Amino acid sequence: MRDEYLIDKARMRASFDRAAGSYDAAAILQREVRERMLQRLELVKITPRVILDAGCGTGHASVALGKRYRDSQVISLDIAMGMLQQTLAHYPWTKRLLGQKRPSALCADIEQLPLKDASLDLIWSNVAIQWCNDLDSAFTCMARVLRPEGLLMFSTFGPDTLKELRAASGGDHVHVSRFIDMHDIGDALVRAGFSDPVLDVERFVLTYDDVLSVMRDLKAIGAHNAAAGRARGLLGRGFLNRLTEAYEQFRHEGKLPATYEVVYGHAWKPQPKQPGVATVTLHPRKPR
């Protein structure tokens, strides 16, 4: 049976390529979550030599991580080449003013990291893993490329994200992506071999004057519907009218809300288990 929520990675890549130039102006929530993740990182004692910014977008986290850990090498990874071009464009001035190293840019999928085993000390990912089709596979891949005692820190979206748009869309097609519950994310981390996973949730509500503004912001950050069960072809005026009417039930104090459930998580790759050694003490037999 076909998974209606399976993400078409080619369509997703094309959407983010087109949105690379407009992303920063619209990515208000992504910027806020990034800053909160950086604050959380201040509480972690780590001196990484090699850092992966997985799903780097336009690269602001890559810049911030390179500034914080000046002796580290940052690898900026994104599935969309347009995003990587924006990332690299930030670095001429940072290198001149801050003395930062230019990052390595890698165009690849988080679910298939083309990196050596045990080659990273920190994997950072800000609201990107929700685009994975197989979270178990993604976490297993991340565990593979982390060194023992390496850290995975990420944020992603939970099931309440865009709940108003999901409810208002209705119909027989998928209009909003599937987002995974915090507890299921924690279980996936454990299955992948991570230790001491810590997860928590925060909710944000963005407000808009009308439904078209909601859709316009999603388009500007490249968050197009790439699910297998999406409607094919252009949605007609009838659908947009029904969506507008249904969304109005959520209007509060003159504004339409768009809820985002943000899941924060971090976990460590443990040292490999040592084979057990049993100690047996032999006592000489006393003479009779």
C-alpha cells in the first residue's frame, strides 16, 4: 500500500532551490528556533573539531557555529544547491571580520550522508529532519558518522504543526506533511544506538491577515507540499474559496493563527561496549 505521506525528494529539492533567494525574509520562526538552539548549546561542554550543519538552509547556523568554535571545520550540508550557494555567499565577510574558516559545502540528503564513519564530533540540524522519509534510517546514519561521545542536536516539527491548515484543507488529498510525535522521535534515537536522549516541546503561533499570506510564507521558505498523496495539478479557485472559508473558524482577535509545534532534542553517541570480562578467583584446596 502506498504511503500517502512519502516525500518526493526531487520535488522538495526543486522547491528549496527556488526559495533560496526569498528564504531569509520569510524564515522568522526558523531564525527564532536557531537562536534558542544556540542558547541550549551554551549549556553543553563540547569542543568539536568537525561539525555538520545538516539541512543548513541559507547557512546562518553554519556561520554561528564557526564563530563559536573557531578551531573547528564546519560542513554545511543541504539537499538544495541554491541553499548552499546562499550559505557560501555569507562567508567572504565573516572570514574577513571574524577570521572564520570557509565551510565545506556538501549537496546531499540527510538520510544518505556521504561521510566517513566516526568523522564528526557534532551534528546540528535546525528544522530539517521533518523532511526525512525514514527517521530510523536517518538517525542510524548520523550515529554512524559521529565519533564516540559525539553529540546530535536538532529541532524539528511535531504533529500540531499547521493544525489549522490541515483541518481547513480537508478533502481526499494530503495538504500538510506528516510530523512525528516527540515520544516516537525519542524511541527512534534509542533504536539508532544513541544514549541519554533529551527532548522537549515548544509551541509558536504566527498570525496572519488572511489565508493567502499563510500560503505565501510557506512558499517563500520552500515548504511546498511534496507528499505522494498531494493533489496533482493546480488547485482551483473552488478549493481556495473552501480553504479560506474553513480557515475563518480559527480567526482570533482579528488574526488567523498558524501553529507550529517545535520539538528540540539532543543525544550522545556512546562509547562502544567492551566485551565482558569475568573474574574467577581460585582458592587452593586445603590439605586434609
